[in-house]
Amino acid sequence: MGQCQPSSRSKNIEEVIVFTEPPENASKGLSGREGLRALGFDFVDPNSGDVLECENPRLVHLSSGDIVSEQNRIKYINGGPFYEELSRCAMEYAQEVIGEAGGLVWTEIPEDRELQEHELEKPPTRALVSRYIANPIDGAEEEGKEVERPILVITTGRGKVRAGIFSRRHLMITGMGPATALPLVKEARKRNMHMILVDPNVHGERFGFDVFKRTWNFFFPLPEKTSCCNAPVCVLAHSMAGSQLVRCLDEMTKQHTSLHFQQRIKSVVFTDSTHTIKWSKDNAWLCYILEASVYFSSLNRHFKFERVTPPGTKIEVDDTWKLRFGDMETVSAGTLDHSLTNYYARSKIWEHFEKVLL
């Protein structure tokens, strides 16, 4: 693994045309790490250790041994179909690592209606969840029969990112730690929590809310339909997921299907969320939940800051902000990068959750 250290070779423009990658169809029919390697890449521990134990596995270009970074990305990864195929395989392998780290498995979410003929080929709706949640009977022995362990729900934003992934670009140039839910999953397992990682973009971002709502209703049905109805729930909602969460909870309240759940949702963290409290102005319970939550901002996205302040630093907001988000506590995520809010703010996120978990 020693050759996986960054290369000292010159990064001049002539080198850009020297490297020719395998065609994007080299990984056709392959998934995860197998597909990555067919494309000439892999994830490694830069310190030559085990990827599954590594805090931040990095993408390496196999033939050169170079770790992929912002500085050399264009040399090794062209845009277009090759980028799409490489990012697909990278996300799938990252999900394998996340699943191993958290003891998670894929669970398919049933359709809530009969599919049209043209919809039969679409991929199934799934979520990456703790084994006990996937199958309470089979998972009970492994999970210590602790039915009421708290549940952490993590849901990502819009776009082409999938369950547990916050940024495709950062996954390839910054690493698996900052770009995914891996650090959060590891901490949740240390705290003996069950987990649900929602996959809202499985059918494209246009259908994100429908997938989110169906997933939510599947895992949090009415009490007589669930075996863990009293388990407390904490939610981390990133970007568009904040809007999906607020809309879903508001609909549940109006349809009188949320009464059993109102005592369970203990804590919500929003990171660069796109919701507004105006949607719930007639919903006293949801307004209370929202204003008791914490909003971690990447600073540049909303406030146009030019310098980073430490994560958790209180942000002075104006009346326009309060009109949209109410009196929710608003703090710095410790970064100017929208996609990295969950990573830089992770210790403060856990501080907020632990207020209700301890």
C-alpha cells in the first residue's frame, strides 16, 4: 500500500492527455468495489490499514498509485458517462462500508399502489437499516432484544446522491469520511442506537418527497402495526431532506396519523435545510418540534460569510431568517461547504442528540 501515497510527479497539462481510463462500460454489470476496480480505482486507507477500520478511506488511481484529490481529479476522472459510472460504483462501495460499520442491511419498501407498465423497470425503493428494524424476529437475538433502543434517522439531500451519501464529488476527492454518513453511523453504533438511512433519490430527485414519505410511513406506522412503537427517534435531515421531513410530519398531523409518534420524536438536527416554518404555522406540535431543533449552517450558503467560525458558534440572524425558520437555534457548521456540514458539525450534532439520549 506504500505506493498509494500522493505522487510527486509534475501536474502539467501534457499529463492530462497521457492517462487513458477504461471505458465507462468496463464496469457494466458490476457493482461496488468490483466495479471500481474494473474502472481502475479503489478505496484505500492512506495509512496502509484496513479500509473498514479507517476513519477516511480515500479513492486511489490504481495504475499510478495516486490518491485522487481536487488538484488531480481532472487528470484521472473525466466528466460525463465515466464520472457517472465511477460515482455509482464509489457510492455502492461506500454503502457497503457503512453497512459493515453500522451492522446495517438493505430493506425494500413496498409500493403503496399498483405500478404502471412503464414503472416496472425502476429500481426498488430501499433503506439501509439496522438488522432488528429490518427483521425484528431474526434480529432480536443479535441486537440483545432491546426493542426500545433509540433510532437515528439520517436522510440526504436532493440530486444523484444515494442513501448515506452527502456528496459524490467529495467522496472521490476528499474521502469517504467527510462525504458520507460513515462517521455518524460509527458513533450511533457506539451509542447502541438503531439506524435508518433513507434513500430519497432512488427514482430521481423529482420523486424525493414521495419516496421519503413512503419510507417514513413504512418504518413508523400506526402502533398496532409496529413492534417498536415506543422507541425514541432522532433525525438528521440534510438540505432538501429538511423540507421532506417537515412536509411529511405536517401531513401526518393533518391526517391524524401522527398522534402515536409525537411523543417519540425527541430531537431533530437540520443541516442547510430548505424547509420553512410557514408550512406548519397551523400545526402547534410541529412548530414546537422545529423551534426546539438546531440548524447548522454552512455560512456561505445563506449568510455569505467569507471566513469559517467554529462549529456550534451561534449565528445572529435577521428578521427575514426568523420569518422563515422561526426561533430555531442557528449555529455554524464549521465550514463554508454545503456538502460537508454534517462532517464538520458532527461533534456538535451529537451534543444536541445526547441532551435527550442521556
